Amino acid sequence: MTGPRQTQRLIADEAGIAAAAELLRAGKLVALPTETVYGLAADASDDRAVASIYAAKERPSFNPLISHLPDVEAARRQGLFDAPALALAKAFWPGPLTLVVPASSSCTVCSLARAGLDSVALRVPSHPVARAVLQAAGRPIAAPSANRSGRVSPTQAEHVFADLDRRIDAVLDAGPTAVGVESSIVACLGGAPRLLRPGGVPRAALEAAIGQALVIVEEGGTAPLAPGLLASHYAPQAAVRLDAEAPRPGEAWLGFGPEPDGALPALAFNLSPSGDLTEAAANLFAAMRHLDDQRPATIAVAPIPMHGLGEAINDRLRRAAAPR
Ligand code: TXA
Ligand code: MG
């Protein structure tokens, strides 16, 4: 991937906060301090900006990302909060808690940041610098930890430079973070709330706020998951045929790069006619959803190269193609 030539260090004063917000509004990548760890931030409503997060991190797969908001009111516009979600938000926001809730009809978090799911992960951080940037940015900000994939999360600006120098536009330096582990993640999707990731808020405190025990779900665990509810990977209704040279009669077509010879079906989408993997990643989930909505029996998918974001795109496509 070709990143910016320089990663600026911004000091977290008024001017630095304004500059960070301006970069985010322009679709750039900025490492931001939060009370837990430094986050690699981008405009969560911009598929292309979100795709560049995965590229900078060299993430092998598109996990859904947490979107950060300046206050509870802004978060409530993005998601639908049931009683436990409201109780948790009241008790722990701003703070190191993330809530996974159904996306609202006015949710502006793009489908790539949600990994194509109907739910959305929301967090209102307590770090004053993070809140000031979020306020000035005026949109949800996606931010996974600002480390390269496979490395530990950064708790100082220096850690971010060590992993991401020249891959991102700026680091907003506010010194070491206070909490040092990521936020607790609780899913409130109807039924009993589930702890998806232990983190900055102790489990006992979470359970006290909702007056019930949390169901524990291990991240990446193999416990049987309720279909559609817990499935953390978007799966289309259609069968998916990978590495297709061309669509067969009746198949929908998901292309990449130059189209094959011959007529394409009416139901077709090209992820990136120019063969740009960042553009393809940005379009992937929205394109799959668009095709699947017309209920084709099969979606044939052009071969996608394995370099850069191609590995993550192919990971997601393989999951979508897995027999169910
Ligand atoms: O402390 C933190 O939470 C840090 C700081 C920067 O805020 N952020 C962070 O973000 O750790 P991230 O994007 O790396 O966390 C992503 C995790 C996923 O691995 C997944 O477990 C969960 O959030 N997640 C996000 N959206 C989800 C969804 N719709 N359903 C289930 N899990 C979701
Ligand atoms: Mg991380």
C-alpha cells in the first residue's frame, strides 16, 4: 500500500484537535488518544476511509469496527437501544464500554465498518481529547486499536509511530492512555445481553447496572451461535461461486478489474473496474448486499488478487461462500 510520505505529530492542544478533526473530515487516517488505547481513526460514514484503516493495519479480515461518538445523544441516533443498553449507556458512558445494538434507520456508519451486519458497535469515550475531536468531526469515527495486525495495542504515541509511521496522516499525541486495555463490549440485540469482550469496565459493574448476569461469548469462540443473531460475519442468501472467469446463465456477477468478454447479466456490480483493491474493499459489503437483495440463486465472483487488501476481501468472500 502507498501511504502518506509523512506522519505528522499533532500536539493535543486546541490547534492540534482542530487539525485532527479536519483531517478526519477529509477522509484521512489519524491516530487518536482514548482512555483505553490509541485508536486508528477514520470517518465511519466513508467506506473508502474505512477501507484505508484495514490497509494501514494490514488486517487479514474485515472485522466490524467500533464507531465513536461524542455523547450519548449522538450514539442514540445511530442505534436502537433496549432497556439493558440504555442502563449500560447511562451508567458507563462516557467511558470504556462499547455497545453492539441494532443499527437505526438513520445510522450513518457505512456497511464496511459494520462488516455488512445489521448491528453497529458504538462507544462514547471519556478521554477529553477524543471527545473534543469527535465533537468537531461531527460524524461517527471508526477506530480499532492503532497497531499493525498481530501486534499489541498502543498506549503511547511512540507505539503508534513504531507500527504505522508513513502509513497514516497524523498522530494526535496526548501522552500515555489511562486504561490501557480496550473497552468492554456488550451486545444488546434482544434477549439477555452478552459480553463479547471483557475490557475496561469490570464484568461485576456491568452486571450490577443491568441487574442480571451477562452471557459470556468468547471472541472467535466455537460455541454454537444463534443464526443471524450472533453471526459476526455477513452471509448472503445466495450461493457464492468464487474465482469465476465469467458468469453462467442465471448467475449474478460480482466483477473486479476488466470485465470478461460477452454480455453481463442485468444484475452485476464491479468492485473496482480499475482493479484498485482499496476501492474494492470499500465497495464489498454494499455490493454483496445490493446483489443479494434481488435474490439471485448464485453470485459468481471474479478472481481477486491476494496482495494488499485482497487477502481480507478473499477471506470475507470465502466465508460468504462457505456451505451453510
Ligand atoms: O477500547 C477500544 O474499544 C478501542 C479504542 C480505540 O476505542 N477500540 C477497539 O476497536 O478496540 P476495534 O474496532 O478493534 O474493536 C472491534 C471489535 C470486533 O473485533 C468485534 O469483536 C466487535 O468490536 N464488534 C464490532 N462490531 C460488532 C458487531 N456489529 N457485532 C459483534 N461484534 C462487533
Ligand atoms: Mg485491536
